[in-house]
Amino acid sequence: AFPLDFDIALDSSASTLQMTDLSASASQTASIGTLLPLTSNLRLTARVGTTLSYSYAAGLSTLGLPGSIADVDLPEFSLSFAGPMADEGLKQLSLAIGRLPFVDSTGSLMNYRIDGMILAAAYPLLTVRAVLGYTGLQSSAATILPGPADSAFGNGYFAPPRALETFSLRTSRIMGHDAFVAFTAMEDLRDASQFVPEYE
């Protein structure tokens, strides 16, 4: 039998509280996550989130709960494998498929999540990592990139569609140092008529 991990998180950075003379309102972003090991090397990860609110005015209290599926977020849902493959000379091979948290190598291009796959192969002297992802299935409330390009994109429920590819090489640490090389490409899949000038 494999243990089931379960957690509940409250995002304090997404909390708000407002008070006036005879009224008050507050909101809190909450998420519930679970990690289900299927085998010793295979696991299923899922996390859902939503925003809860409370308001008080004129002697009446109101509790705001999710009213539809559109009010529920799915930050992560993935199937992942990780384990050694000695016959191929690999110290560790890991593969994750689904909706995954993702931060690019610089930390400045994208720090959100993707729908796709992350593959990493660790050799004794080198680690190779490849990422393929798509952003067009995210909620329209998601800001994939900073700036007006995302916020001005109107396509109903979905965020702007982009394809993301990254490939990186990292050497093993030798005397406290390593070398890292990465390539990142992101292609906007919208029509030219849907582009928003960033600097006008």
C-alpha cells in the first residue's frame, strides 16, 4: 500500500480585507492538493483552487462560494514517473505529463503553468531537460506573460494560445561549480489581428 498525501493551502498574498463604518468584506484564495502514488515510480498529482469571500453590510452576512465550474481553478493535474535506469546509463529519468507548474531558466519570462510534458534525464556528468507546453487551455483570468498582451485578449474562457519549448543542459557540480546552457522559445499562435501593441 502507498500513502496518500493531502494538503490544504491558503494563499495569503491573494487575500483582501476592506472595512467601512458598518460594512466589511474579505476574500481568500484556497487550494486543495493531493498526491497519489500508483507504484514506487509512478504518481498522480492534483490540485484545485478557488476564491472564497465574505461580506457584511446592513446587518446581513454573505458567504461567497464557487457557483459554477468556471469559479474553480485547476493549477496542477499530472501523471509523473521518476526512477533510475541503470541499463541506459541513467542515474535518474523523470517524465511528467499534464498541467504542470513551470518556471523558465531565467525566472523572468514565465512563472506560471503549462499543459504539456517535462522530461529530464540525469547522466553521471550531465542532466538534459526538455519541456513542451501549451497555454491556450488556461483560464482567461490567467496572465501568462506580463503586459497588455494577455489582459486585452478576449476569447471567452481561454487564455492566449502559445506554444512553449525549452531545452537545457547542466553539468554535474565539480568543486562547487557547474555549467548551464538553455534554449527557450515561445510562439504566439494567435492571428495577427489579435495582437496588441506592447509599446504604444
